[in-house]
Amino acid sequence: MLTKIRLELARDHDHPEGSHAIGYEFAAPLDGNGKIDPDEWHKRRDNCRVVRFRPGEADDIGHLIRKGGGSWAFHYDIDSDEEDDEAGYRFGDHAFKVGEYVSIREDEGLRTFRVVRVQPVA
């Protein structure tokens, strides 16, 4: 089963309260501990979509991909190459549960996001 996960920017120097308008929503198969299940991802990878949202910008749409060494990243569909991928920092080790924090390496550097919603995809 796929799970939809919403990440919103945690507090940082530019956003001391965090931001509901900056984040990601993506679908991934999670195991019983809330971690991404690589075997299920392999079977369903075409359905593991991501939407990157920012205020005043069009959403970027892509896929959750598995990279060398077992790391995970978001790869966007339009005008994107491997250098544009946004890598999840130790995504394979994280449990995606509401209230947990994860980091993503963006162009500006490593940013921290809070898991605000985890729900099964119907």
C-alpha cells in the first residue's frame, strides 16, 4: 500500500515559525515501522510521485527515486537531470511519522522539514 506523506518546512533562520507553504507531498510504500520499503518501492515506483510546493511558484512534479548506495531523492520530470535531484538525508533510516523531522538537500543546502501528515492512498 502506498502512503501519502506531507512535509512542511521546519523553523529556520528565514522562517522562525516554519512554513506551511514550503514543502513536499509524496507517495511511498512504508513498512510497519514507517520507513520506506525498497522492495515495495521497486514494484510501485511509477506511483511514487512527489510535488514540491513553494509560494509564488508553480509546483514541481516528479518521482521518488532510489540512487546508488541505497539513498533516496526527488527527481523532477521537466527540464531535470541528475544534478537537479533533491536528496533526502538518510531517508532510508527515518520513520515517516507525524511530528518527526527529515532533511532534504536543496540547491540552497540542507533544509529541515517536519512530517505533518501520513495517510494511506486509497
